[in-house]
Amino acid sequence: MIYPLKNQCNEEEPNLPKKKTGRLRNLFLTVCLLASVAASAQEKTVTGTVTDALGDPLIGATVLVQGTSNGVITDIDGRYSIQATPENTLDFSYVGMVKQAVKVGSQSVINVQMKDDSQMLAETVVIGYGSAKKRDLTGSITNIKGDEIANKPVVNPVSALQGKIAGVQVINSGKAGSDPEIRVRGTNSINGYKPLYVVDGLFNDNINFLNPQDIESMEILKDPSSLAIFGVRGANGVIIITTKKAKEGQTRVNINGSFGFKSITDKIALTDAEGFKLLYNEQLRNEGNPEYNFSDWTGNTNWQDEIFQTGFITNNNISITGASDKNSFYLGAGYAYEQGNIKHEKYSKITLNISNDYKMTDNLKVGFQFNGARMLPADTKSVATALRAAPVAHVFNSEYGLYTSLPGFQKAQMNNPMVDVDLKANTTKAENYRGSGNVYGQWDFLKHFQFKAMFSLDYASNSTRTYTPVIQVYDASVEGDIATLGNGKTGVSQAKETEMKVQSDYLLTYTNSWGDHSVTATAGFTTYYNKLENLNGARTQGVGLVIPDNPDKWYVSIGDAATATNGSTQWERSTVSVLARVLYNYKGKYLFNGSYRRDGSSAFSYTGNQWQNFYSVGLGWLMSEEAWMKDITWLDMLKLKGSWGTLGNQNLDRAYPAEPLLTNAYSAVFGTPSAIYPGYQLAYLPNPKLRWEKVEAWEAGAEANFLRNRLHFEGVYYKKKTKDLLAEVPGISGTVPGIGNLGSIENSGVELALSWRDRIGDWNYNIGMNLATIKNKVLSLVQEGYSIIAGDKQQSYTMAGYP
């Protein structure tokens, strides 16, 4: 038998049986030997001081035993004390400083002098047709890391930008899966305000098909020196999205999931039933009409409370990445589900992201990238009726088991809001498919040159089937107290839409540095083609043949052919462009950015104005690099910058604004025998003198880093003027509408952004705030007193002298 040993090896030997004494003595000596070896590897106290490049103590620097969670932070004098073994390595880190690692060994005192991290100034950002060091740019570009997007409970990546960037307004409608409304530095045109999205080099109008988890970074470009390279597409700002690719290293599998909730925080304040009765009858008296008798209307309903609910969002993702010195691949898949803030509203999306890059030789690389998605959009629901419906009506009549109708002065214009939300729920089946990707080849030659050719394709297919049920409501004003809405017939409508975008880019880049000079020059040729086709039709039930409420039957072929209506839309547009850009700096502190683009558009092919030139110039001065600024220890970087440029816009609801198209008009009966002949008329008057919208813009500002790059500030003032505003002149007195260049708009404002980033122990934190002012004004229209009216309720007026 073996007796247990005590903790100390120098204790007296235990009282053992005689015949086993020798064997146990050997065991005892062995244990003591092992204990002495272990003693040499015991922890010891390591102390020291952490200072900056000037020898000043660093407060709050992190000292961590590598590979463990054992760490401390330095005190007010930069001193620390930590337990470590000679085999341990200590990691020293501080925000804005280069991380250092020191082996403990026999040292008991380790003092470290840390160096400023120049990587912050050398940060590379993606710009149009390439990338550049942020310090070399003279414009306003904001970089958002993928982690800042992925950690938000959103299904559309744009929603994650809300409140993050000065001068960028993001308004989420609350509808499940909807595209947020986003404006960059105000509204430049009445023909669209959306920025251009560039996904891995491909131009796009939205990015709702992307998985936020698959995004590596987003760059938001706002100033003319950054935007002019995009020519006709740059007037409303540009958002560049780079999706994830594998980094060199072992194969990794990442699985994550998240969920969140959303609610309406500030509902529109509306009057209650008693207040409504008083106000409505006051209106009638002012109009000289008798008061309305509300004696039968005893409800007091807040329709917003009836239609709204707490929303829910979940994102679930898996990705596999791997890379070697020759090949890298990324595979990501995701599932997102969103339950909207309106009852019965739901949206789901399945995404797939695949990329592969292969280095064929030291100078030649090829690769491809693909993003795909299947989306099930939410039914279209409207909040408007909940804001307009009279609160005097009850929601539901329990005796009849029906929703109630609204009072007589409203029921012809709208339904009980819950009829649309509840009874029309799940009456639309929609499926949207999207595939977007590119293949490329990149060749580095003659040391300073790089040529890249890329072919991109985006294809979208959207199909929708909508069922119209027969709906009955309680209405005490009709015989039998039950009213049937609409024509009392079931119906089905179908729509199929496809859109294709094809883009090719051929870019030559020259990069070189010599002496005090550094230059990056890019020249390129690019083509873009966009085509859309839409086909739609609808039928109602035949006599006695009710269309069943069964999604498997929701096809127009099941309806009565005599009731058929149909329509179609199709258009195509192409752009051909040449471009050039130069980024130059002298002595690393005097900066020049210049760009040029010439666009030709098929939208103006029937005029003499299909070609347009766009330019930009930007200047910058890194004052902090001057010798007389080096003694300011609390200032790490100060840059003054300014830029000027011209941008363009060809957005217009009309696909062919310069050429004549026909539309249906009144039919006529004539001939022997008599027959009905369809009539046609000009859809709008063609304008052979139509020109592009042009935007002239400039900005001036500064950016700075303080306190070892922990505090960042940026401020700019900008002004933009849109000339030759494209607009449609409404038809008057039976004439057809026309299209022309009708006016000018001006936007100006100030943008301020302040951020602080630091670290406490193992915790990193960032605090940011921004402030923006926007002043918008219509300078002129085609003639004095003229206004442009838009919207189904004439809710938009564009008038000179007003925003």
C-alpha cells in the first residue's frame, strides 16, 4: 500500500511498514525532485513602467499575460505589477500605440516605451475604382467596419447606418424588410435622392439582398473629389460595400445567431373621439353645412394601438473561410426573419456569399465573387388609414362577428384599418430572387503598373400573386346591417418582373514613390447596361365561380377571361464611360487629388447632349507633419482640406425621356361593319434639347486626432447647386405632359463629428457623436409662380424660394 504524502517535502517520513521502506523512500525523493523543478517555474512578480515615445507615463495601458485572461492596467504614473512565470510573454497595448510583446525570462522589472501607431493615418479605404490611404485623400469619406454593421439587429445593412454618419439621414419605415430612406447631404433633385451603391465594384440601386454578416466594410463618399469619378451616378452620394474574403491562415468555421425587438417609440398624437366630434362639426359649420349626428357612434378607438405590435428580428449565420499563399475562399450562408411593427407583417431572407481568389503566379491573380438571396417580402400594409380613420367607430361588432364600417363621411374613401391589416393578411404571395457577382483578372507588371479587368452581372426576378377576398363588415346604415366591400367578387392578380445589370471595367493603375513625391494614377474604361421587363395581369371570378382562398389556386387563369386586364413595362439603358484620377502628395504633407470622367448615356441619345464631362480637384495640407508642429504633444494629426467638382444625374421616371412614346387613349367605333378601334396618343412631348442634370459642389474643412489618436474630430462646410433640373411638366387642358430642364436647387450645410476610443483592461469602447445642418432651397423654376406637384394626394409641392 502507498500512504499519502504531505505537502512539504522536508517533512519527516511517515511510519511505513518495514518491507516497503526502501521503495517508498525512492518515491519520496522523486517527488521532492519534481517539486524543486516546479519551483523554478513558479510565478513571480514582474513590475515596470509603460511610457510613450517622449517618455511620459501612459495611464491605463494594458499589460496581459499572452494566452491568458491575467492582465492589469497601468496606474497614474504608468506603473504596473503582474504575476508571471519566466516562460510567459507579456503583451503591452494602448489605444493609438503599436502593440508590443516581451518575454519575461529572468527579468523582474520590464519597462516598455511604446511608439505611436501610424496605421491610423495609413488606414486604407476603398474609393471609386481602387483604394487609397485615407491620409492621402482630400475628401469626406467615412469608413464603417463590418463588425459595426453585423452587431445591429437589422436585416437590411443600410439600417445599421442610422445616426452614425454626419450628413447622412437614414429613416426606417418600420415595415419588415423594407429599404430605409437614405439621403446624403440633403435632396439634390426631385428625380430621386437615393445614393449609388457599389457592391464589390458593381453599381446597384439597393443592397437589401446582402447579409450584414457578409460585409467587410462600407465607405460613405460625400464630397465632390470622391464622387466625380462616378460621373452621372454620383450626384446623390455613393456607398461602397466590400464583402468578406478569406485572410491567410487556417480554415475557420464561424457560427453565430442574434435576435432583437423593435417597437414604435413615438406614435403620432391624435385627438380622441370627443375631440374629433367637436372639430368635425366645427368644420361643417364653417362650411355652412349641418352638424353630423354622432349619437350612434360611441366608440373611442386609437387605431394606431390596434394595428401596431412589438416587432422581432433574428439573424442566423454560418461561414467557412480558408486561405493559403496561393488560394483563398469564403463561404457564408444566412437566414434572417423579421416580424414587423404592423400586425401580420413578416419578412424572411436566405443569403449565400461565395468568393475565391487564386494567385496563378507572383504577378497574376484571378477570382470570382457571388452574392445570392431568396426573399419573401411582407404584404403591403399602410399606416395612413390608422391616422385618418375617425376614432368614433368601434373596431369590432361581437354580435355579428364582423369588423365595423367607418362613418358615412369616410367609408367611401377608406376601410376600417383592421380590415386591411387583418382580413387582407396573407393574401399576397411574393418571391424575390437575386444573384449578383463578378469574375476578374489582375496583372501586376513593370514593377509600378497594375491592370485589372472585371465583368459583373446582377439578375433579379420578382414574382407576386395577390388574392382579393370578399369582405363583409357591420354597417348599421344598410339593410340587414351587413355591407359587402368593393364589387363583392373574388379576384387574382399576378406580376412578374425581371431586371438585369451588366457591367465591365478595365482599369490601369500606376503607383510610384521617389524622393519627396508619391503618386497613384488610374485610367479606365467602363460600360454599364440595365434592362427591366414587367408583365402583369388580373381577373375576377366568373358568374357563380368563386375563386378559392387557396394560394395554390392564385393564378389569373382561374378567373373569368372576360374580366381580364393586363399590362407590361419594359425599358433598357446603357452608359459608356472613360475615367482618370491622380492622387499625389509631396513630402507626405501636401496633397492633391484630381479626377475626370466622360459619360455617354442612351437616355439622351435622341438629343445632341448624350455626352457629359465631370471634373474634380481636391487640395489638402497635413499641418501636423510640419517641423514647427512636432512639439505639440497632444496633437497627433491635423489636416486641412477642400475640394470642388461637378457631378451628374439622369434619373427620371421616364425610361426614354428624349424620344416619343405612345400610350393608350380613347377608342373609337367606325367602319362597315362597325368595329371598335383602340386609340393612342403621345405619352409625353419629346424634348430634343433635353440635357443632363448637373451638380456643382464644393467643401472645405479639417480633421484632427488628439491624445494619442484616441480623440478624433472632423468638420466641414459644403455647398451644392443642381442646375438644369429634370422634371415633367404636367399636361394642362387636355394636352400631354412634357419633359424639360426646369430649374435649379441649392443645398448647403455644416457637418461635425467627434469620437473617442479607448480601452479599459480587456474592454474596448467607442463613443461618438455627430451634428449636421442642412439648408435646402429651390432657386428657380421654368417661370415665376410655377410649381411642380407630385404625389397621389398632392402632398409634394416644388416652388421657387422654398425647400
